[in-house]
Amino acid sequence: MNMNDPRVREFARLQVTVGAGLRPGKRLYLKGVPLSAADYIRVLAEEAYAAGASDVQVSWVDGRLDRLRYLHAADAELDRHFGPAREFFESLVAEGDSVMHMFSQEPHSTDGCDARRIGRAMAAYMQTTAPLREAQMKSGLLNCTSTVPNPAWAREVFPQLTEDEALDRLWEAVLAASRVTGDGRAAERWQEFDRKSKARAKKLSEARLTELRYRSGLGMDLTVGLPEGVLWHGASTEANGQSYYANLPTEEIFTSPHRERAEGVIVSSMPLYWQGTVIRGIRLVMHDGVVTEAHADEGLEALLEVVEHDEGSRRLGECALVGWDSPIRAVGVNFCNALFDENAACHFALGKGFDYLMPGDARAAGINESDKHMDFMVGTADLSVTGVRADGGELPIMRDGMFVI
């Protein structure tokens, strides 16, 4: 993709101002940026400084280097977390700066690596970045997860093309899914989407549902309890008096369930690309909110590393609804990337819930706590979701994969 394409610059501007909510005089910290994206990051930095950024700092990653570390680093080093970096993250939160995570994984980069060693390294990373995660889950950080295409990802999505052709096609798909056309009106389209999403979330919050019932032809048959008074959320969020998007793009309306109330069977509908590993055919049996059986056709070791990580990682932290007519699905591409795939289909997340969705004491109300948060997709063209009120009355929410509320 030519970095002089006006759509590229519009995408960068969208990420900085709408996604990360960057304010004049504040820093922008970019983390998880693949080395291959240097040309684009220069464009993004130009847009950030044009928007008034006081500084733009970048943390680069390389899938092949990560793989070497998982294979060969000493065990003690995998467990090490970095105090100076944690102090830097604390300063970002304290000063109201903006953070953007460039979710641009390299599929299969950890194939053949021990999932337990990857889990140890990620646990140490989570300790280092805890100030960001804790502020984000309380809606106290201008933090946007977005993306930038990379060659390895492009080859996974378009294996029949040359690398350059695949990268161009992936860029086209990412821009289309992000409502970027080059006409300079992408921000306006996101404002309209924000209005519609918030109206639907408001209806669900005001319904004061106690349960959600899921059914699909794949074998999904699950009832999930909701904490009393829990809120639903969609589109933009606010922190420090500034609007931002936790994910860009996004299509979901979501809530956090009660950690002790999930009964039945969950069946995934799409592959999950998780930390360089592909997990397919997830099937979970839930009882009293806990995963009692975990199965996968592929990537079971990686799934079990999550489920067995801590007491909360075997419970649900999120229920998210996405219509089968999602603009991301309409692009017609299997993105092989959880940021896009989770916004093309309804999904659940194992692990940490969202405290800010629960007025009052989130833990006492039943919102889950964990070091993990793993989204996986369950949406299908025949999925039905029904809400149940305290008086037993039912509220149809989705039928045949589409919103009816």
C-alpha cells in the first residue's frame, strides 16, 4: 500500500484522534508495533504531532524474536517483569496520556513453542503493564486497540497471492472495515455508528435483564446470569473527560455476566488467533459459572493454558453481541485476527470482566476478576439470543444472527 494514499493518512488520523482520543499537550504511546510497519508509523506520528501530541513513543515487536525467546530463554528470565517500564506506564495513566495497542499478530509465530512458557512470559508482561490494564478496565485510560497490517498476517489471509499483493489486499480490507474511504468523512461515520450503538446499549441496560439464553445450530445451548443493575456498552467510551474507542474498528455491544452463573455448552464458530497460535473448534461445558470441560479441535494446549491460568480464567468476563450484518463481515474476508473477527460475530471472553459496567462494588456484584481476557467467537447465521427479566418475561434480542431490538 502506498503510504501517500489519502486513505492511509485518514486512517492514521482516525486512530489518533477518534480511537486514542489524543488531546493537545499529551503523549501518545504506541505498543506492540511490528517492525515491518515503520513507514506507516511515521505517517501516524505526523498526524499525532499535527493533533498536538507532546511526544510519540513506540514499543516495537518482532514475532521471530519472541519465538526465539519462548524457545531458549532461561525460565527465570521468562518470569521477570520490568520495574522501570511499569513506572513509565503509571506515568501515562497519571498524566492522562493516550495509549494505542497495535494488534498486529504474526500467525503461527509460536507454533511448536511450549504454551506454558508462553504463558509464563505473558504473566510477567501482564505484571509490567498492570497499571494500563487496571486503568482500562475501570475506564480510566485513553487506550485504543487498533491495528496495522504486516506481511505474515497478510500471507495468512491471502495465501494464494504474492506477499506484496496480499499486503495490499489486507490494507484494502482493513480500511473498508474501518469505514475509511478517503473522502475525509470517516470520523463522521463513526459518530453516527456511535449514536446508534449507544441507543441500543441503553435499551438493554434499561431492560434490567437477569439472564441471557443462547441457542445455535452448532450446539450452543447456554444460559448466562447477569449481575443486578449491570450496564451494557457500545462504541466509544470516556476517560478523563475525553471520548475514545477501546477498539477500532468495533461493532459490538457488550456487558459482563455474573461470574457464578453460566450453565450449558458454548461452541465456537470461528478460529481464534491467540498469541501466535490458532485455536479451532472450541467447546466449553459450563456449570455454576465454571468451565468443567474444555475441548478444541486444534490448539488445545493454548486453550488450557488460559483456562487453567487462575481461578477467574475459567469463568466468563464478557458477553458481546454483534449482528450477522456487521460491516466487518460484509468485507468478505476472514481476517485471522481477533480484533476484526470478534467484531464480525457475537463472542464471549474468558477471564476478566469490566468493572466500569457495574455501578458500585463490581466484585461483590459478581463481575469476574482474572489476569486473562480471551475473546472467542460464537456468532452464526442462526444464533438466537433471548433476554430474561426478573419477572420471567422474555425480551428477544437476536434472531437468525440479527438484532431485533
